[in-house]
Amino acid sequence: MRIQLLFLFISLLVLNSESLNCNGNSPRGHPSDLRVFHIDSPCSPFKQPKTVSWETTLLKDKARLQYLSSLAVGKKPWVPIASGRSIVQSPTYIVRANVGTPAQPMLVALDTSNDVTWVPCSGCVGCASSVLFDPSKSSSSRTLQCEAPQCKQAPNPTCTVSKSCGFNMTYGGSTITATLTQDTLTLTNDPIPNYTFGCINKATGTSLPAQGLMGLGRGPLSLISQTQNLYKSTFSYCLPNSKSSSFSGSLRLGPKFQPVRIKTTPLLKNPRRSSLYYVNMVGIRVGNTIVDIPPSALAFNPATGAGTIFDSGTVYTRLVEPAYVAVRNEFRRRVKNANATSLGGFDTCYSASVVFPSVTFMFAGMNVTLPPDNLLIHSSSGSTSCLAMAAVPNNVNSVLNVIASMQQQNHRVLIDLPNSRLGISRETCT
């Protein structure tokens, strides 16, 4: 008995030490990997003191959809979220980045639908974080002047009296004013000299990721564009689910160590918002039935921004109403001898012990069948399970279908811009 207790105690110590090993940046030993932490990871300083309700998450997703819809239509390069609701007060997934010489560590949010990187800087008025980047303590930091080509690529650029380049933008319900800066950015063991980013000196609102944001879109100031010689415009990420011990995954930069066997689909470009990762979703299958969805609900239309994107910032997949209703109705039809109820903003929930059908997203050249962990969300008591997707709200003028982070968890999502493709393979992201 003592031996068993000792073994259990040692096992718990090992598990705890693994889950709290927050400083390592190569989760699987790949030199190009960064650890990706969820906000609720034990390694995250942004962990919420209380569990966030489903309804709160769906409200944040709604705000995110309004934001993405505005980006897709391209009315403005950067637009606020309607109704003043924030995307999220803290980021959903964060990575550790080192800025400056010597390095100043920052935990920045990942955003695959934005381009420019920005961090709060010393002297910032309105920044909520106590962790601020201090350019005066970095020997490699410099402010870009108005004539620099990068100044024209910044959102809403301005020229100060001292001829330094500034810009202002909105993100969620917040606004920032920043100075365009260059410094060394170090990810894993790769120093990236003269990396261009925004040094925030003024902020309003509460929707900004506390220690900044790293843009993984396709624009000229994104990480992918600025490091194309180093990482060849290729990266992948693997988002963990809540069952993983440390709630951490990985961001893998460059073509090396990417999956060899991986299903892919072509990336599409919207000239009005080229940063978004559009794909051609051609259908959805529930069980063995291809659901009858109006073609217009899935069609890619650059003029209106309609189509399907992959996004790391939305939590639950949202489908335009005709597509969602068709999927939901077929899902309900296949759940035998049970009536669907609503809970926490989801409208297809079951308390009885039932057999759930599979759901497969069908893309051009690639089908992705969702495992139960990516398809269903369970109540805290475990007695109720709900289909973890929803329709775009009626008062959100969105024509986008968004494949969100929960449906991406425990999959490696590959973005390969040289070959204009997006790939997906199953992987345990811990």
C-alpha cells in the first residue's frame, strides 16, 4: 500500500512539474516551435478567477464576428465592433515573444486575421498591463520616420512633428495610438532583426490583449510577410483543448518539421481583405448525409466578403443561418428518441444518453470529420451535451462562415502561402 501511495505521489509530482513547466518554448523538441498557451492554462497570467459561461463566450464570439465581417467587406482597413462590445478582454491563445536587446519577454495574443504586431510601451496612457516594453532599454530599438516605406503600410498612418511615423487603429471596442518601431524580435532561438511593430503610447477601452498582439495574417506588416526569408511564409499551429495537462499547444514556424501526410485545400484571396484565410467549403455532411445547403450560403464572393475562413480568435464555429439550420435539423433528426433543448446560447442540447452523429466539413480536396471533443460541449456537471456551433446572429450583418478554435483543437493547421494551401492533420496538441 505504501509503495502504491509513493508511486501515486511521485506521479502527481511529475504531472504537476510538467504542467507548470512554463518557460520551455519547444514543446516537442522542434527548434522552430513556440508553445501556445490558452488563457486558462496554469501558465497564463491572464487566467480568469471564475469559469466563463457559455453565454459570455458566445457574446464575445458575436462581437468577433461583427469585427471579421467588417474586415471581410473591406469598408475600412480597421473598424470597431458594433455596440461597443469587446472581442475579449484577454487573448484566447498567447505565445512568449522576446522583444529588444537585451530581450524583454512579452506574452502576446495570436491573431490569424490581423497583420500588424503591437505591444504596450513604457509611458503608455491607458494601457492595462504592468508589463510594458521599454525601447530606451533596448540597444537595437529605433523609431521609423515618415519616409520609411513601412509607414505607408501601417493602418491610418500619421506623421508627428518630429517626423516619426505613428498610426492609430481600433481593435474590438478599443483604440490605440502607436509609434512605428523596429527592433529585434526573438521567437524560439531565431532573432529577427529590424522587425517592424507598433509601440503603443495611448489606449482606450478594455478589449486589447494585455501584453500585445502578434498578427499572423498575410499583409505586409504581418509576421509571415516580415520573416519570409527565414520562415518561407509557412507556419502551422496546434491548439490544445481543456483536457490537456497544461492547456498548451504549439506554433511551428517555417517549412521544416511540418506534417508530411496532411490533407490540404487551396487558399482563396479576397483582394479587399487579403489577410483573411479563405477556403472553399463545398458542403457539410451529418452522419452519411450531405446536408442540403443553398449554394449561396457557402459561395466565395470577394465583392461581399462572403465565404468561409479559419480564425483563431473565434471560439465556436458560426455558420450563416441557412447553412446552420440545415446542419442543426439533420443533426437533430439523427439523434433518436430524444428532444433537443437550449442551454447557454446553444439550441441543440441533450440531457439523455444518446448517440450523436458525426459532422464532416467538406472543402475542395479535403474532408475534415470532427471528433466528439471538437463537436460537443458539455455542461460542468457533465449531464448535458450541446452541438458546439451556432448560427450567425440575426443582428450581425455577416456573410462569413467561421471555422473557429474549438473545432480546430487537437488538429495541426498548416498555412503554406508559397503553395497557396491550408492543411489539416490530427495531432494531440500537448
